[in-house]
Amino acid sequence: MVEWTDEERGFINGIFAKLDYDDIGPKALSRCLIVYPWTQRYFGGFGNLYNADAIKTNPMIAAHGIKVLHGLDRAVKNMDDIKNTYAALSVLHSEKLHVDPDNFRVFSDCLTVVIAAKMGNGFTADMQAAWQKFLTVVVSALGRQYH
Ligand code: HNI
């Protein structure tokens, strides 16, 4: 089981408290689709992904980015049991959506880049350390039902 210090909990809650889902969600997902174009294959039904501008202005991608960030809420609210919290979501991504679990890491890196850009110098190394740990646990939990 993952242990969290009070400081780590404080950093993670602090980042989420300031997170503008409607801004960061679309930016993180569109960045993922642009930087790692193979991730576009899962969004074939999402309309125009023809180039970076099309991806950044695609309302379905924006909406989905917000949805994914709200998916992270569940982890913040259940920090001591992230594994079980994501059991069903892991099954969904594995068995129904067939998302390669490597992509969870790729997306989480994009999310970190977008948050760092937004927070600037406020995103300290200690904060990033807690944040990377949080995302590592999330990525691992989402990948757990793959076999
Ligand atoms: Ni993901 C649907 C959460 C990463 C592709 N995803 C969801 C839903 C949530 C969610 C919540 C909605 C489920 C439902 O309808 O019941 N996804 C998350 C989280 C992460 C993540 C928390 C990582 C932090 N998903 C990814 C990645 C990809 C991905 C990296 C592909 C590259 N997800 C999808 C697709 C769907 C999806 C595709 C279905 C979309 C749709 O509406 O058809």
C-alpha cells in the first residue's frame, strides 16, 4: 500500500484545489494527441483531428479532456485506495477501449507539462515530486486489470 506524508497530501490537494478543469483538461489531452500521435487512434469517432489546430479546437476532445481530469478526482478523494478506486475504469480501458496502458504514462506527462506551464515557479520540485508519485500510482492502478 502506498504511504503519503501530510506534506504530499497537502501538495496534491493544493494542486487540485487550484486546477481549472475546463482549461487544463482540454490542453492536456490535445497535447497528448499532438505530441504522441498514435494516441489519436482511440478517438476515431471524435471528428476532425487532422492537424494540431484541429485537435486544439475540437470540442469533443476538449470535453473528453475535462472528463478525464474529473476521473482523477476519484484518486484524490481516495488516496489511500487508488488501486480499488480504478478497478472498473482499468477494466473499461483494457477490455472495452483496448487502450495500450503505456498511454496512461504518456498522458500523465502531458498533464504535468500543462500544469507546470500554468503554475510557473509556483510548481516547486517538492510539489512535483509528490505530483509524480500521485500520477505513478494512478497509472499503475489504471494498468492493473490488463493481462
Ligand atoms: Ni480514458 C473514457 C479516465 C487515460 C482513452 N477515460 C474515459 C472515461 C474516464 C476516463 C473517466 C469515461 C468512462 C465512462 O464513460 O465510464 N482516462 C481516464 C483517466 C486517464 C485516462 C483518469 C489517465 C489519467 N484514456 C486515457 C488515455 C487514453 C484514453 C491515455 C487514450 C490514449 N478514455 C479513452 C477513451 C474513452 C475513455 C477512447 C472513451 C471515450 C468515448 O467517449 O468514447
